[in-house]
Amino acid sequence: MGMLAFLGYHVGQNGVRTEDQRAILDFAYTEHLPLVKNADYMQRWNTPSSARWLQQIAESLAAFCRNDKRKHPSALCIVDWEADLEYLRANYYPGRYDFSWPSTELA
């Protein structure tokens, strides 16, 4: 189980409400997170409210989206992930960071 799932982040037909998804994403970006898996895994999460932390969350959501587009291109979860990525980008990225925002488009 990854960090977002551990925190209760689930999308699609069996997911949590949009407001809850966003609250979990806000928490994941701004707070110190519980130990999940092992120290190597936790190194990826770095420091709250940092570029690396936002990038880790955004890259995770974009990867989930791309993977599902390959398997189930009409899945409801794709819409949720893309909306959540836009939420994160609009609320935390502009004017603060310069890393390339991840794409959900298939190569």
C-alpha cells in the first residue's frame, strides 16, 4: 500500500468524496506523514510543503492515471485523478516551483 492509499485516498466509483480526496491531498502535501513501508520509501516523500513533496504526489497521480488509461480508458478514476492533479497544480504549483508538471497523456 502506498502513502496516498494509506491516508485513505481512493477515487472512482468506490472512492471517497471529492472534498475528502482534496483534504487528503492537502494533508499529504503539508504535513509530516506516518511511516509507510520502509525508510527508503519514506525518503521519496522528503519535506512537507516542498517542491519534492508536491512533485512526488503529482507524479504518483499522473502515473496512476496513465496506467489506468492503458487498461481502462473510460474509467471514472481517470477523471478524478486528472481533476485532483489540476487542483494541486492550481493551489500549490504556480509561482512557487519550476519542476515540469507531470502529464497524464500516453506516450
